Amino acid sequence: MEALALPSMNSLTISCSNLQKGSFANLPRTLHHCKFYGQSTLKFRPLHGTRHYSNIIKMQSDSEDYELKQMRDMAAAKKRWDSLIREGKVKVLTPREAGYAIQLSDKTLLDVRPSTEHQKAWVKGSTWIPIFEVDDKVDPGTLSRKVTSFMMGGWWSGVPTVSYNSRFLSEVQEKFPKDADLILACQKGLRSLAACELLYNAGYKNLFWVQGGLDAAEEEDLAREGPQPLKFAGIGGLSEFLGWTDQQRVAGAKEGWGYRLVYSARLIAVFLAADALFIGAQQLGRYIQDLRSH
């Protein structure tokens, strides 16, 4: 049995407000490569007089407790997923083996990625039902999470704020009977493993997991549709624009100098734009100062 090696999940930022519902309550609020924003235990109180220092200590303590709980949740989930693999309840496939299974055995590939990744590239003939979807609500809590996500690296990675799709299980059940052979895949392999656990607990027993996700697939492994390679579907933000992702570096090594020159030109453009903004801000500051002096 192939050992389970959990992949990185930098590309996922998840809101956990819905993870307390139904059979999905056991999914950990944080995954190794994810940022989850749920109900924090931080308690903000007015800081007055001698209570100022004690309140800071309280906030730090609550934050540490929350992080410890996240680590415990993740460790518990990893044990459950290890058990599913070890006991053969979920079979492990490489991307190439998944491609063979789709072509030769008519097995269905269930794509559980959010729309931001799926619209860039998808496996031909696959069924798309996201387990997490981009959170497009505009309530204060969602807006706060989006701002926090952006400030904590979303500007660089392009990671959107997503939340659990509460209709995931019902949509799968509408399309597939319990005895269907389902190959589950996401971009890096972790969300699809969580989906395997959810479906197994719902009665699906013929489940296959694509280890490493579509990031691990070569172009010849799976028939692709969409405007970009499968490996590029999970990247975004300024890092993608500048070509500073691992996927783009590998592609650049294959394509040669022409490919690299495009991203070098973009880097120069970013520096020029930053300089222009800095100079403009200085000029505006002097103008405002002159107005005040008069």
C-alpha cells in the first residue's frame, strides 16, 4: 500500500462558518497549507488603565489556544485519512493511473475544486462538484475575512476566500449511486481526500483518490480542456503575474528565454509603476503641505 503523503495546500483559504453543520463537522478548521477563518476565540475588550496589560495577555493566550486546537483538529483528520488509505477504504492513484482508469475503465473523475481553479483547466469528461466554493457574500463578516486573507498573502498568491459547499453531498448523490466508481481530484490532493472521507461516511465504497492532485499531473497523463495547463490552475495573484511560481519556473526552463523575457518585462513594469506611485505620493504630500502653509 502506497504511503499517504499529504500535499501542501497554499492555494486554499477557507471560511469555517459552515463547517459546524452536518456530517462535515469533523473536518479540521485548518489544513497544513490553508488559512481558515472561523469563529475565533479572541475576545477584544476595552483597554483601560491597569487592565491594558492583562487584556493583551488574555488575547495572546486565547490566540495560542485557538492555534493549538487547529493543530489538534488537523492531526485527528490526518489519522482518519491515513486509516482510510491504510485499510483500503480509499484507493490511491497517481494522475497517470487515474488517466488510464478514465480511458480504459470508464470511471468518473469527480473534480472538487472551486470555480476559480476549475475554469482555468479541467479534465475532459470530468464532473465538477466543488466541496469548497468562492465566498461571494458581502456581509461584514465575509468582507472582513476577505480583507484579512488579502493582507496575509492573498495579494501574492491570488487565493480567494472560500466556504464549504453545503450542497456538495446532495449534489453527488443526485448524480451518482452509492456503488459508482468515483475518482476524486483537487488541485493539490488535500480537499479531495477530505471529500473522500465525507463520501465514504455517506455510503460510497468505490472511491479512488488522486495523490498530489492535478498539480502532480503531466500534460500526457490526463486529457485536458480549458485555457491553461492543469498545473497552472491553482496559481494566481502577483506571483503568477511575475512568473515566480514553481510551475512557471519549470515551464520557463522548458520554453527558453522568450518565455522568461515576458515575465522580466512584467517585473520591470511593476517596479516602474511602484516608482511612479511613490513619486506621485511625494508630490501630493508637498502640494497638501503648501496648501496648509498658505
